[in-house]
Amino acid sequence: MTIAAVSPMETNEIAQLTKYVQTLLLETTEDIKTREENLMKLGKVLSDAKELEQLKILIHDSRPFFSLVGAARAVMIIRNLIELCLK
């Protein structure tokens, strides 16, 4: 399934979440928490849309963020995103 096969609402949501995830990261606690929530939300949307390649790119492109959250938390987030790939 391609992004074109996704509903317009999902496409808009994917675009908005992707734009946020790719913006410059602030190191405040609020921004880190919001970024984590949006990463998981975007991962879920991409998984539901069967966009596994985009999900892999999301994991790869999020590496700078993972260095800010600590090893244990980064592993948990990555594991959750990988589990979404396996759905």
C-alpha cells in the first residue's frame, strides 16, 4: 500500500507528524516527551497504513533523538517501533 492509498486524513496526519519529528529538537523535558509521543503515534499510523519502509526510515532518522532520552528509554521506544513493523 502506498501513501496515495491512505485516506486524505491519514496522509495529512502523517505529513504533520513527520514534519514535527524532523524539526529541530529542543532539549526540554516537555519537548522530549511530546517528541516521543509523536514518534509512537506516527509509527502507529505508518504501521496501520502498511508503510514499513517509511517506518524503518523513521527509526533511522530518529537516532539523534534517541541519544537524548537515555539508553533504556531509547531501547524501549525502538523496540515498540520495531514491533509495529512486525504487525
